Amino acid sequence: MGVSPDVNDAMCPSRLVLEHVTSRWGVLVLAALLERSYRFSELRREIGGVSEKMLAQTLQTLERDGFVHRDAKPVIPPRVDYSLTELGAEAARQVWELARWTERRVPAVEAARVRYDEARRAATA
């Protein structure tokens, strides 16, 4: 029987999976695909600010990890659709909850930043 995964262990493979799922673009790709499948260009428009290169890399990484399914149809012009696997949908629901939580808590974070900055200024004055 193997050793249980431990994300705090520097050599644990779960760290890389966590990195992929919670990366800036990984979260947004998973969240978008939770709604429906997308073609590459549609997905790029849906996720504002992502470059073509970063989206391609993120999709490839998530596909390799088993979160995203790439469906290339042999038509002219070529058509490729991206959707979530069962594992991907499970991960997407988890990170989407975190994303929604951050949206709701932005005012509290901004208030904390103001308090921190004011305290730092007072300490150096």
C-alpha cells in the first residue's frame, strides 16, 4: 500500500494537480466549461484577457490531467470543442465555489488592505 497523498509534502504529485486546477487560467477555464462546451475562439472570448498561447497551454494541461475533453471533428474547416470530463466537472464545481466566494468577499479584503496600509504608514511615520 502506498503513502497517502499530502499536499504539504514538496514531492507530492497532488501539488502539481492543485497548481493546474487553481492557476489563474485553470480556474476560469474550468468555470466556463462548467456552463457548457466551447470552441477555442468562443472560450477565449468568454475568458477575458487570456492570450491564445496561455489558453492553449491551459487546455492542454487540463486535458492531460483528465479534466478537459478535446473533441476534434474531421470537418472543413476543422472544429474542436472542449468540455469537462466527470473529473473536470467535479473540480470545476469546487473552484467555482471559491471564485464566487472571492467575488462576495472583495469588500472585506479591500477594507483589510486599507487598514493594513494605514497601519504601515503610521508605523513608518
